[in-house]
Amino acid sequence: MEKEVKKTDIGNLGEFGLIERIKDSTVTRNPGTKKGIGDDAAVIDTGSNLMVVSSDILVEEIHFDLSFMPLKHLGYKSAVVNISDIAAMNAIPRQLTVNLALSNRFSVEAIDEFYKGISSACENYKVDLVGGDTSSSTSGLIISITAMGEVTQEEVTYRSGAKENDIICVTGDLGASYLGLQVLKREKAVYLANPDMQPELSDFDYLVKRHLKPEARTDIIHELKEAGIKPTAMIDISDGLASELLHIAKESGHGLNIHSDKLPIDDLSFKTAEELNLDPTTCALNGGEDYELLFTVDQNDYEKIKYLPDITLIGYITAKGGDARLVTNTGDAIPLKAQGWQHF
């Protein structure tokens, strides 16, 4: 009798467990591969500067809903999520390739709209679209984009570089994209229940824009260089602040403390969270798709970093082997848990 082969549900591993499993079974053979699986982008030594490469896939009804996501915005966002990964390596984005699988329900004009968004992102970030592929699909629209960038040997920044007493910083504000998505879902539900009802989105423009048309923080990369600051570790916030903090803690081997009263939350985000019966701090920690930068800097850079606009200091790195903790307004330190986007 043939022995039954054990099958493990991918959901039991989750995205990061699956990535670790693939990473553990992967062998790096070429000396030019400086960093493979396990960071925001791979790092390849080209002989002068380093090339960083990142790839993402977006699937209809998993990552986006075309009932409220205009195709032009989708094209723009698809490019930005990859450009953000390049910025998270302290690198400058240079090129993109775009792969599309689409069903016959999409017209030529619809795909033109998508590429208008791609072109707009390329223009804004001074990036070249250099190729890609197209295919038919039986399951809606599937987008796969690869971004390439450039950084010097001295400036490249990994998740693993944080050290004890480093300051933890974050750009912009957090939770707005998640709350924008909740508003869009609410208005969609209202419309489906009564098509005569028109969406009421004018009061939520900022939140909706943060979700539909986010921006990669390449501006921060330039500002840090001008200020003479090299981050010790960096990651972009795609799956939620808590998740990204845990990545830095794991890769650096250190603990960390962040303070709930330091988290940058926009006034509209705070108000909308309460209106939706959501906790604003939970939205900031676990919302995801903010595409802000989370990074650490040496204590010696405090005087430089504290004056830079749109950067908030939220905590510090603790001893090797320590826990990742959230310090509440009452001074209690509780374990930090990631409850953001789950891919499986």
C-alpha cells in the first residue's frame, strides 16, 4: 500500500513562514549576490555600485477591488509599492518591469488607463519602464512588477543593522490607508444595498487617497543623505508597523520598545477610527499599506534627526535577545504582536 504523503496547509505557515521555508532551502552560488531572500530587496554587486531588485504581485479580489479602485490609480499604486521597497534599502529607484495577466473583460482602453498610472509613477519618481510580459488570465487581473534601483556599498541599509540604543523613527502618519479602505468598503456596502445612494467620500479625501494612490518616501532618502544620516536599519511599512518592527527585531537580534503616545496618527484618522468603532492605535500598528519608512538611527544622530520634518521618533532598540514591546500611556510594557495583513 502506497504511503500517504503528508500535506501541510500553507495557511499554517503564513506568508513569512513560507518565505523562511523557501529561504532555508535556497543556496546562493554567485559571489555577486550580496543579499538574497529576506529583506525588502535583493542586493547584487555590479562591480561599482550595488543593484537592488524587488518584485511584488497583486491579485484582483485579494489585493485590490476594481469596484472602487480606478485602473489609473491601480497602475500608479502597483509601481509605488515596488519603488517603496527600493527606498527601504536606502537606494534610488531606476527601472521597472511590468507583467500583466488579464481576462477578456478588459478592453484596450482599460489597459491604457492602467499604463497611464504606471507612466505617471515613472515620471514622478524618475524611473524607466524597461519591459515586461502579458498573458491571458481566467481569474481576473494579476499584476507582477519588478523594480530595480542603485545604491553605493557604503549607503545600502538592511533590516538587520539595528543595535542597542538606536532610535526608532517612522515617516509620515500611520493607519490612514487602512481607514481609507474601511470607508470605501462601507460605502460599497451601502451602494450594493441601495444603488440610489451615492458614496459620501468628500469628508474622507485624505484617507481614501492614502489607500488608492499612496506615495513612496524616496524624498526621505534624499533628506537623510543631505543631513549626513545613514540609517542603521530600514524597512517600508506595507504589512503594518507592528509586523515591520518585528522584522527588524528578528533580523537584528535585538529587542525594542515603542511608545503608543508617540505613534503619528492624523487627526482625521483618529476621528474616523472612533466613528468606525476601531481603536486608532490598533489601526496605526496593524493597518498596513501606509508605505511609510520605518528606520533606526544611531544615538549620535539625534540632534540631526530631531529637526527633520515628517519624521517621528517612536522608541528605541533594546538589548540583544530582548522582547519587542509596546509601552502604553500608563507605562505598561506589553508584547508587540503583528495582527496586520495575512497573505494566506
